[in-house]
Amino acid sequence: MTADSPVTSIVRLLAPSLALALTVACTGAPPADPGGGSGTTDPEQPAANAIDSLDTKAIIANDQTDAQWPSYGLNYHETRFSQLDKINAGNVGELGLAWSYDLTSIRGVEATPLVVDGVMYVTGSWSIVHALDAKTGEKLWTYDPEVDRAYGFRGCCDVVNRGVALYEGMVYVGAYDGYLHAIDAKTGKQAWKVDTIEQGRKEGRSYTITGAPRAIKGKIMIGNGGAEYGVRGYVTAYDAKSGEQAWRFYTTPNPGEKQENEALEMARKTWSDEGGTWKESGGGGTVWDAMAYDPDLNLLYLGVGNGSPWHAEKRSPGGGDNLFLSSIVAVNPDNGEYAWHYQGTPHDNWDYTHTQHIIVAELPLEGGTRKVVMQAPKNGFFYVLDAKTGEFISANNFVPVSWAEGYDENGRVIEKPQARQTDGKSYETIPSAYGAHNWHPMSFNPNTGLVYLPAQHVPLTVTDDKNWEFNKSRPGVMMSGMGWNFGFGFNVEPPKAAAMGKLIAWDPVKQEERWSVPYPAPWNAGTLTTAGNLVFQGTAHGTFIAYNAETGDKLWETPATSGVVAAPMTYELDGEQYISLAVGWGGVFGETIRAAPNVTPGKVLTFKVGGTAQMPEMVAATRTELVEGAIEYTEADVGAGAGLYVENCFFCHGLPAVHNGGNIPNLAYSKPDVLQNAKAWVLEGTAADKGMPDFKGKLTEEDVQHMMAFVQALADQQRAAQAGGE
């Protein structure tokens, strides 16, 4: 192959690229489906202990001891700070494994386990719920919501689930395919399920659920994902007992003339009247993760995501802030009525979602104590807002940023002139769309006054796509064959910034870093902090670490079977404290790239002082040899296959031969027969049970052959480069 061959050009253009992080009202009728789903109970295990009394008051009462972990962020304020201190800086070095449990997940595991009355409830990939004895790890029951694996391609960022909600004897899980399930906590049997995306499903919209529900005052709140595909964002509250819809709050205006409420009338004025695709796409603004609640103020805080498409001028030309994209919105949880909003990224152009973790806390400010909301979203700034009014208090960047100078006294961003380029030239924004901080939860320790924040950078360059059309599939346009809508091309020129992973201890009062720990790779796990003066975090390179919360000194470390993305938690049983985390590499970055040498299926690992259980066997990655001789090809085959591969395969399988895969295989490290029999995988459904999309009718046998030629050609080129010492 010549030095300026199509393959060389493709590698030059794409090699630095990494997988990107990146509707109308429901009838409100009660669900008519009490069946469906499958719950399986181990006959040798007792039924789960009663949690019938767990309600809003009980969740608040747990704040007195933190013996249990009854809600996603431990408490309604989502601090992820536990008052338990039997494991502390003095004895954390004596931690050992108490028990482990096999989640049987080969895809991403992002859940925070909940523990109430000695029972742990945790989810794996495909939204499967597991109930375990929290002292021994023995299975009590599992519940499979039976998500059709063919639905997998409708989500941007792996078939993950971040956990369940518990309320008055029930377990609630938002399934990947958009259904909310209510499960009896004792038996694991379905009580009801409701379709949260009914109208969007009829319209063929790609809504998903990956976030954990929240249970507040007899209602279950859940948001959705899907902004990359073209949807209108909203959060819905359902009656915990019946599943009836109580209210729905939309985060972008109605494309029609009439808006659902006054807040949306206000928001509508910030979107273009003519032109742009927002009316067709729905505008985006999905609330796919962050929520927090303050019982005293009776406010529910929602983190709102990016626009659809990402490109602001294609979405809503001529400017406009595009409310409520990339904002925190406070609503009344009783009826969904708007209270206030703060928008950190007006007219978002970079996928700078504000769906990242929200924490409510009291801080010493202005000579007194003030209740605040804190957030560190993708755009690289740490925000402190008044919890009651949303008034801007302060913001500062916690990592280097290239898109903004900072914020004025009114909380309005001061953009840099080069932040929005539409001249067709490539430009690099820092942070990239992966975010300076993504969904991985942070934690706040009131004793140290510090927030423990998983920070990162994943390099990316962006180019205006002059020929982009909504929902138009085109060879060479990143994942357009799978329904993605950007309005941009990516890494047409290589990024210059370096990849970075970092744990930052951030002072939210002084708005400055107190200490930090660098990591070999980005995409490290969420954090837990405790009264034992500890911070716990899993890492992308496959370890679990405890740090001194004041100084950042490493106090303990253990292997964690694979890369970790989920946040740990802690609880107490029979006077003994446990630390637990769900392990399983994945998410949008982890689908294609990994930093650990292991590909062990998902586990729950639970530790205690003096624990002596044996760590599960590590499963090493076997895809280490580049495929050779599988496909004969010509330059023309490779050129045709490159565009098709980028259009349909890139975000799942990655760039062939550059990385050897995350939780989805890099095809350049396959056996020859995989490439030779690719028709079976792509067109005949051989891997449908693993979430492989069905390309029948979309691609031809010749298309498949060309894509495999591209894979083989890059494997050959990489092999030649290695032989030459490059």
C-alpha cells in the first residue's frame, strides 16, 4: 500500500478519534399490563425482608445514621457522604473482600446499589435487577424487564442502567427500552409497568432510559435519553402505587403553537421562529441522569441535556439561548410546576449537557450559611447556585477550557470569539463532547468542605458539516446510519490536546482545587466519601482505591476485576460497615476503548475490615492478535468500506486496529472467520442477542464485504507499522 493510499488517509483522519459521548403528552391512563417481565427467585433463599415502611420520611430519617443506602445518591441531597466511620483512615488498609456476586453482564455496569433492611438491590446491563443478601451476597431474586436486544442501537452510550428506586415495599427500575417497572421487593414479581415514551415510540423516536428513578412523596420520577437521535426531552412523575401519570414537565418548547405551561411560553421565545430543525427533531434537552431534591424547599432539581442536533445554528439559527437546554431547572415535585432555572451553556453547540450530578448542600458563604446547589457539568465549570432561587453565586473552571473566559456577575458566560467556528475549518474545544466531567457521580464531605470530582479530557476536533440534513444517512458521516444527528464532522484533523484522567478535591467556597490525583486514562468511576475521612473511587485501569479525604494520600488499593465506572456505596449491618461497588467496564467511551487488561464480566464486590473472601478470577482480554489474511481487497474496496464503516459501525466497534476494543470487540482483532462470515453477523442476526443491530435492508452483501476489507486493510497497515517499529 502506498504512503498516500485511502487507508493511510483514513487513519490520519480518524486515528485520534474516540467514541463520542457522546414527545407529546402521555394519556395519563393507568398501565393495563400487570404481567410481562420475568422475575426469578432462588428457591433455596428466603424472600427479601420487608421494606414496606420506606417512604419519604424514612429516607430522610436515614440521614441520622446513614446505616442504610435507600436512594441513588444516599440521601435526597445526593451528597454521597456517609456518616459511617467504622472503616476509617486508621484501618482502611485492613479491608478485604467480604463477598462477590456475578452480574453476568458483559456490557457496562453503572449502577449504585441500594441497601435497605439487609437487602441489596442493584442493576446490571440491559436493566436487569438483582436482589441480594447484603451480608453474604447470596441471590434472593432477579428481575429481567426483557428488553428486546434489537433496541440496543437506539441509545448513544451503551445498554447501561444506573440503579433503582425503593418505596413502600416496591422496587422501581427504568428499563432501557423506555418502560418503568414496579417490582414487589419481597418476591421480585412485577406489579405494573408503564410506557414512558408511548407517543415517541409510535413516532419511531429513539428514546431510552439509563438513569435511576427517584421516589419522592408517593411519586416516581424518571427522565429519558435520546437527544442525539431527535427527541423532545421531559421528566414524568408516576403514582408509586398505581403507575398513573401524575405530571410531566417538558424541557423544550412544543413545536406547535400552544405551549403546555407558562414556563414553556417563556422558553419558546429563546428558539428561532423560522428555519432550523428543532421543530422536526424535538430540540433535545433530555434529563437522562441528574436529579436532586430538597425536602425543606420542596424543590426537585433536574439536570437538562444537550440540543438536537448538537450544531446550534442548524438547530435554531440566528441565536437564542434555547431554554431549557444545558440547564438546571427546579420544579415542584407535587405537580411539576416550574420554580426557577439556571442555564450554564446558552445556545449549546458542543454537547455540553448539564445532566451531570447535582448536589444540595449548605456552605459557609458571605459570613453565614447558605443552602446551595452545586454542579460540575461537561463544560468544565463548577457552579454554585442558591438552592431556593437559582441565583448565581459563583463559577470557576476546574480543568482548562478553551470555549469560555468565565462568567460575569450575573452568571452569564463570556464566550471566547473562536468558540463557534462555522467556516469549515477544524477546531478543538476543550473540554470535548465527552465532558470535563461526565455522568460519574461526585461526592461532598461536609467535614472537609470538599467535593470529590472525577475529571477528565478526551481529545476531539470538530468541523462544520455543510451538507448535514436531519435524519439523513450518508457514508462517512459519523453514525448517521444509526440515526445520530450532529451537524458536525469529527477529527478531520488530529486533536493536539492530551487525554487526561484525574480525581480532584474541589473547594466550592473558594472555587479552587485543594488536591488532585492523576490517572493513566480518562473515564474513571464516581466517588464516595465518609466520616472516616475517606474517599473511595474505582479506576479505568481496574483498581479500587481509598484516599485520605483531607490530603489525597492513597491509603488502600485492590484490583477490581475490570475497569470501573460506577460509584461505590457503604452501609452497616449487625454493627459492621461494608463498602460495595458494582464493577463492569462500559459507557460510550468504554464500548470501544479500555485501559485495563481484563474483560471480566460484571460483578458486585463488597469489602469489610478483615474480609477474607477470594477475589473473582480475572478474565484477560484475548483479542491481542491482529487478524491476517481473512479478506482479499482492492484499494477501491477499502475506500468504499471506510465510509460505510464510519456511517454505521464506528461508535460501537471503534477504529479498527488502533485500539483492541472495550466491551465491544474491535474487529481488527477478530479471528479470520469472523470477517469471512460477517454477513451472518450483519445481515442475518447471529449476534442479535448481544445487541447487534439488524442491517438487513440497509446494507448489501457487497457493502459488508467492503467494510470487512476496510477492517482487514487497517489491520494489515498496523501490522506493517509495528514491524517497522512505528
